[in-house]
Amino acid sequence: MNVKNLTLDSARPVTAAPAVPIIRRLRGTWRRMAPQALFFAVLMAAWEIMAIQADSPLVPGSAAIAREFAGITLSGFAPAEIGITFVRMSLGFLLALAVALPIGILTAVSRFAERFFEPGIILGLTVPGLVWALLCVIWFGVSLASPVVAVALGVLPALIISVNQGVRSLAHELVEMQRVFRLPTHIVLRRIWLPVLYSFIISGCRVGFSIAWKVIVLVEIFGMSDGVGYQLNAQFSTQNVEGVIAWTLSFWAAMLIVEHGVFQPLERHANRWKKGNQA
């Protein structure tokens, strides 16, 4: 009897695992992506209507832009130039972050330091990126220092403000605990300040990256022989509107990849840390 039952059980077809989790996952992905897909559809439709109404080579249709975009992207030319620009942006960004961390912490804990650095921060927020680009090209010429220093100067004020706000958000009890127990500075910095600053730095980096993009393009237009800014200037020189828009869209796509692939995961990680501490 046992052998017979075993034979019958083994003869039954193996049912597949329930597909409910996969369906739920697909639904969640669709809910996240549907608004963005709708935005692109509305943008393309609005541009196509404008191109038809203008009926001018200065306002090319979506098909012409798509051909230009596919040409520079599929050939690998746009990714290579975007990579060059991203390296310059990243180096300038890291330089700004290295300077912003100590200044931001110092201005948050010292009233004198806050008043001392306040005019410089306001100056940095006021000066257009074009000024930093022109000055750095004049000072450093066609070299790596030009885009790196220009990006650092353009991004620095926003990063200092983010670090300053992060330090100020620390609970008063934590600061008192540091004073009472006389904890070493490196432990306080590593265990208390940096974890709290993490989320503020990420938000500051998201804003700073958009500022860095505007600065780096100007530097590459005036003083570089490659990069996205140089290519935009080359397309402008030949009055190739499709090329200007295609290069802008290619960098836009790269920034979307950075946003969804880098900044959003880091922000979720920072929020998990905060929730764990609140629990």
C-alpha cells in the first residue's frame, strides 16, 4: 500500500511555485515607472506638436532627434564623452566634499566660525557658475585642474550648508553625552556625527551634482577639447539643433541612471539607519 501510494505521488505532475510574488513585484515596478513613462510621453507629444506648428529646421521633430541620439549613443561616442565629463565632475565633487565636511562641522559647533565663513558661503551661492568657469580657465588653462576646481567652487557652498544642517540636527542629549563621558573625538566623529551626516550629505550631493553639471559644461565649452560641454559647443557651432538636443538628452539619461542607481539606494540606506535608531 505504501509503495502504491508512493508511486501515485511520484506520478503526479509537479506544480509550479505560486507566481503571486512575481506579479506583485511587477505591479510595484509598474507603479513606480508609470508616472515617469507618462512624463516622457507627454514631453515627446508636446515637442512634436511644437515642431509641427513651427515647421522650421530650428525645431526638429522627435524622429530626427531620436536618430541623432541613437547615432551618438549606439556608436559609443556619447558614453565615452559622458564618462570623461563624469570623471571631472566626480573629482571636483570629492574635493568640495573634503573641504565642506570640516567647515560645515566647524560652523555648526562654533558661533565665531559660522560668522567668519558666512560671507564666503553667501558669495559662493551668489556667484554664477559662469564666473568660476571663466576664472579657472584663465588661471589653469586647458588642464584637469580647470574643471575640478571650478566644480568644487560651485558645489562647495551647498555642501557646507548640508553638513551644517546635519550637525545641527544632532540631539542635544548626544552632545551632552559626549561632554559628560569625554569621548575621544575620532569615536564621536565616526559613531555619532558621520552616521547622522550621512543622509544630509546624500541630499546635498543630489543638489550639488545638478550644480556641478552646469559648471562643468561651461568649463568644457571654454577650455576643454573633449567632454559633453565641448560636444554641445561643436554642435552649436554648426547650427545642428538635433545634435544639441541629442547630447543634452544623453547626459540627462546618464543623470537619471546615477539618480536611480546611486543616490536613491544610498538615501534608502540612510533612512533605514535612521529608522533603526528610532526603534
